[in-house]
Amino acid sequence: MPDILLTLHNWTRWPVVILGLVAIYRAYVGWTGRKPFAKADNGISAAFSGFLWLQVLIGLALYFGDGPWGLSGLKQFGMKNATARFFGMEHPLMMIIAAALAQVGRIAMKKASEDTLKHKKLFIYFGIALLIILVMIPWGIWNPGARA
């Protein structure tokens, strides 16, 4: 089961990244072009936030599961091991923060009265969330011991 969850977790990162990029692009164009907030803008932002929370749920199942990553790896190797620390502490914490930021952005967008302000709030919150996500995905480039 951990292998299926890990594969699902790895593959669903792509909808998160793609939807995040599309949502940020639409928010930027809407903000700078002073465009009305369309139904598609709401749909893309909801899809980004939804897929992000799906990723968090799958990640938490992996974290507390039987696999070598997450809590069991952290217990086995401790905080001195960079890979165990990354997958047992840094990656999950920052991804939860990114998902929370995206959700706060959606809430702030709904409370905004002007369309330009809605786009601006989404751009800022989603931009920060996506930046965190891109840095903390284990691409194998800058994360210690990460796999691609």
C-alpha cells in the first residue's frame, strides 16, 4: 500500500504545479489588466486548492504509514540524517503551510469586494504557496537525498 500511495503522491504533484501556475497567471493578468473575476478564475483556484489538500492527505497517510519515509524514518535515523529530516519534518511541515496559505488566499478572495482585489489576493497567496511547493518538492536538485 505505501508504494501505491507514494506513486499517487508523486503523480498528483503535476496537477498541483500546473493548476498553481495557471491560477497565478490568471490572477496576475486579471489584477494588472483590471479584468472581472470570472467563473473560470474561481474554478481554477478551487481546483488548485483542492488538489493541494488531496496531496496533503496522501502525504499524511505516507507520513504515518509503514514506509521508510516520514515519521518512521525520522524515528529510525533522527534529525541528524538530512534525508530523514527532510521527509520527516521539513517537507510535510512546509507543504501543510503552503496548503494553508492557498486556503487563506481563497478565503481572502471570497471576502474581497472588488474583482481587482480578488485577483491580487489570489496572486499573492497562491504565489507564495507555489514558491514553497516548488522549493520543497523532492526534485533531487537541491533537497538532500531526495528522489526525482
